[in-house]
Amino acid sequence: MVEITNDESNYGAKIIVVGVGGAGNNVVNRMIEDGIQGVEYICVNTDSQQLKKCKCSTCIQIGEKLTKGRGAGGNPEVGRNSAEESRETLTEAIKEAEMVFVTCGMGGGTGTGAAPVIAQIAKEMNILTVAVVSKPFKHEGDVRMTQAMDGIATLKENVDTMIVIPNEKLREICDKKARFPEVLKMADSVLRQGVQGITDIINKMGDINLDFEDVCTVMRDKGIAHIGIGRATGDDSCMQAVQMAIASPLLETNIEGADNIILHFSGDLGFDDTINASNYVKEIVGADTNVIFGEVYDDSEPDTCSVTIIATGIKNSPDAAVVASPAQTIKPQAGLGFLNMGGTARKPQPAAPSAQPGAQTRPQPAYRPQAQTGKPAAPAQGQQNPMGYRSPKQNQTPDNGSSILIPEWISRQNNN
């Protein structure tokens, strides 16, 4: 058994992010590289060589007797048995936590098998337990996808809330000439963004503050969740950011039909703009949805707004309608050099729901910008969307130079 004592500290609720297996370990490393504060980190793996690459101060090698540090060989049963062998050590590592994130890539051996055991340990101690996991690419094969879906089903029974990110959807936003390591790094970044979106809400104090109990209300025993993050600069930045957060193409969920929502604004916020954006969300989810509102005012970036939406208790299907919103578009170029290029901002579009024939969906409210007086405002610029929002037109596979949205978290890859 390999364990290193953690000496990191945080303020408020004690939050631990547990990265399980190779993908989970990579998520933890990226969060540490990005300087995410207010959380503690644990890397868990059956592969001792992989743990040597981890940057956190607590690493746990599970299944030392079973695997001898050589990994699970893609077998979830080995991953599960390894976690059971090390159950006592895992329990000790997370017992003081108030919230535990379990993050991993599903389909392999360690993450698929061990993550449900770790989540079960946390849940049995009444720790708020949230899983942020990814499904494999289709080209990885039916066996791996079947293992992933079985693992997701098992994990769902042992967590309060789960966010599932299909890696296959990355193909819709990646340049066709992107190299494989670059795409894998993007997949890790999406998982990292899902975790960070929640931890930032808890750890950042605001004028209208959201605390840990608010998060518990929305996320305890709620099943599948949607998390969306949008960021925009310019006129109507609050509305643009909230529309981006609603409609991420990297998820198979949306907020329609949710029972509970956290709606968190941060940035240079106008009072009316924030209220209009909040009402827009309420029109989509309906009067029966519990919406918890938070705000952090920060004028360090003028006319810029960031929005995080967490929706739980979702009853609709992955194919239910989402809301159209503006997006930053650029022409695809060779390689990934185009990621740092500028783009053309587009004006907000009316809602354009799309659903399978016969599906029951609530009518989507159309966006109506406030009447302007005086000199007409310049077109909004600088829209960014870490979770990868694209408009319905962009949801089609890019072909022969069609426009493609490049999310902010992808554009940072060239700088890392």
C-alpha cells in the first residue's frame, strides 16, 4: 500500500477530489496545474508507474497484493477487487470530507471497477458524493463501451449526483487534423471543468452567496445532472452566457424538466441584465423548479459575465430540446494552431428547439433584448464557453470549411 499524507488546506466545506485510474489522475493533475484552490486531491490507481506521474500529495495504490502495481489490465473486476482490498485505506483517506468528487474515464479496468467502491464508501459515511465521468470514444470498441455503461449504472447507484460526458462528442468540435494526444487532453479538460464549476460555487464568496448547504439541497440523492458554463463579453453578456451554459453540446442532458437548479453569475453584472437572464432560465424550467440564485460581482473585466448552471432531478431524455444561443465561430485550419485565433461574434438568436418526433417538450422562451437608447451598441465580442456551447447549425459535423466553435478550455491547450 502506498499512501502519502495530504497537507493541503481549504476554507469552508472540506472537499476532496478523487481521481481514479489514468483519466481521473490526469484530471487531478490538470486541476493542480490550473491552481484550483479550496479542494484537496487524491489520486487512486492500480498502476504504480502512473501514480509516479501524479502531482498531488496523496496517492493511493490499490490492490497491491492483487495487481502488484501493474494495473488492472482493462478488467473492471480487477479494479473493483483492488478497491475492496484497499477499502480501509480509502475510508481513512476521505473520512473527514464533507463532499467527495469521484472522477474517472469509464470503460477501462481501474476507473470502471474502483470508482463505484470509492463512491460507496463516501456515501455510506453520509458524505455528499458527486461523480464526473466520461464515456469512451466509439472507436474504442463495443467491449469497452459495454464495460463503461455497466460501470456507469453501478456508479449511479452509489452517488448522490452524476455528470456523464461522452468523449465521442469531442469529435464534433475538434479539428479533423487534431492529433490523438491533443484530443485526449481535451477530454481530461472537460472532466476538470465539470468538477471546477461546482467547487468554484462553494469556495467563492459573493454578494448573493451560495454556500455548501445550497449545493447539498440541489445535489443530494438527485441522480443525473447537467452542468453548463458560459462566458461572454459585451452587450447582453449575462443573457449570452446563460444561453451558452444551458446548451452545451458536450453533454447528453439539458435543464428542461429539472427539479432543482443552481444559477450562479460572476463578473461585471448589471442588475436588470442579471434579472432578465434569471427569468429566462425560469421560463425554460417552469414554475415548479426550485432555482437557487447566486452572484459574485467582479468588475476586473468590464462587461464580462460568467454563468454556471447545475440542474438536477432531470426527467427528460438526452435528445430533448435545448436553447439556441450565440457562439464564437472560426474557420477550421490545419492542426491546432487555429485555436488561438480570433473569431466572429454573433448576435443572440431566438430559441429554436428540436426534438424527436412525438416528444413532449415545453415551449422555449424567445430571447428579447432590452430596447436601447442613444447610440446603437457595437456587436458583442469575446464570447467564450468552457463547456463547449455551439448553436444548432454548428451541431452538424463540420464539412468543407464550415464554422466550428472553439471553446475556451480547448484554446488553452496550446499554452500548456
